[in-house]
Amino acid sequence: MYDGIGSLLGPGDEMEVFFFGLPDVTEMRDVVKALEAGKRREIAVPEGLYEAVVDADLLVVHQCPVNEELFAHAPRLKAVMSCRGGTENIAIDEATRHGVIVSNNPAHNANAVAEYTVGLMLAETRNIVRSDKALREGTWRRTYPNTKAEIREMADMTVGIVGYGTIGRLVARKLSSFGCRILAYDLFINESEDFVTMVSLDELLRESDIVTLHARSDRALIGEKEFAMMKDNAYLINTARSYLVDSNAFQKAMDSGKLIGAAIDVFEKEPEIPGFYRKYDNITITSHRGGDTINSYKDAPKFAISNYLSFLNGEPLKFWVNKKELSA
């Protein structure tokens, strides 16, 4: 917060930072789940926050709950700027009732996730993690699950991006330097770009050697039907949401050899992972690290303030959550 916002403070501006969180990562994960389930009233705000917001014009938060009571303490509050994409921790209806703008930042860690996604593609297709593990165990390994299918360079493969929003576009731009063919599917976007061809989901699945997921959806997008459409010896990358892939269908695709490999960074019941993941040599699994960079943590609050300052200067506010309601 200090690093991201400090340089944007003007003469007379003041900022006070409160810590919200728990030292135990597992316990904090449970708090986040409760917030995402809409239980912000059950979670205490940091001590002193109610007193601090009495004179506050802006409130910038990440996961801290912004409950109904807080607005009653904040007569001067103009806006709540969230550093993350989700707004479950914010009482948006109450904010609207008090005339307070709510803005979020769906792209807060987009570049970090995009970089990580490309890294997982390289790690899985070129067996980087498996080679490292074998050497540490004293083995100079020469063959891998994808050896018979032929280990290929990115330039020789087609990558299909499911979900062509901020992260999907960044992945495409980074992949463009590899010289691979890039396909993309998005429910709301149809226009192709110089190095990306927009196609239907069915065509993407049939044509892609690597399928990477970056969509927002409330249901699984990849199930038995979709796995059946995919190329034999294709790879699946998921750094988005675990529920985008039907778990049973994924296991069947791995058991049958339909997929030559996969790289997964997100799981349904973190920190637990499904037991069957461990039995496969051709899955790279990581502990939800896609967005975990110091850059994303600094850039998110910096964007929040920059976004609001631009708004004060007459530019459109980006990611204005309750614009329609406040306009009414």
C-alpha cells in the first residue's frame, strides 16, 4: 500500500494503513473463503478502522471486509477502491445507499498470471520440473511421458486460449514471440488480431496442442465432451479456476492417455489437492502461485488511486461496480 500509493499523494494528503489478515496461511485461506461466501459481517475489521474512516475521503482495500456499519462511520467517504477483482467483501448496496462509488480491479495480477502461465507451458512440455527432480534423486533421466509423442518446441505448436480477457490477451502477446499459432475463444469477443485468430470453442479444442484456461464462468467449461474433442497428446493448463474443469472427466482423460500432460495451479479445496494428481508423472502441480509477485501487490493500490485521480480529471472510471445504481 505504501509503495503503490505513496508517490501519488499530493500536498496535504494523508494515508493511514491498517493490516488485515492472519499470520497462519491456512487460517487466512478460510477467512477469504468466508468473505467470498458473503460472510463479511461475521469477520472483524482491523482495530481502529471505524475511527479512521470518520475523516476519510477514500478507502482502498484488498480483502478487508467493508461492512454496512463502516459506512455509518464514514460521512465524507467518496469511494471504496478494491485492489482485487472480487467485491464479495464489500457491502455494495450500502455503499450505493450512501452515494459511495465502488470500483474493483479484475486485472490486478494479470501480468503475473500471464507470465506464470507461459512458464507452466514450458515446464510441462519440456519436462523442466521432472528433469530437476530426477537429478536431485541421482538419476540422469532421458525419457519422459511425452518422449514417444515427440517433445516439440513452442514454435511448432498451436496454443488455444479459452477466455480472451485481460489475462488471455497478455498470454497471447507473450506467446507471440515464440512464433506459435495462437487461437482464442471468448463468449463476447469475435474480432481476430494480428497474431490471434478468434474461433469457436469446438474448433479451438480440435486444433490446439495446448489449451490454457483464462475464462470467468460459473460452471465447468471442460468436461468429457470437450476432452473428447481435443487432439490426442494435447496439454491442458489451468491457472484460472479449478471448477472450469470437471474433475472426473479430467481424471479419465489422464487415465486414458488422451492428454499427454497438464499443468495445474488451482484446486477446489486448497491447500488439499485431489489424490489422483500425485500418481501421474505428466502433471505439473503448483500451489496457486500464479499472481504472487511483489509487482502485483504494489501495482494494484497504485492503479486504484490513479484510476480515481483520472476520474476526478474527467476521464471514465474503470471497473465502476455500482455505476448504474448510482446513476439511477
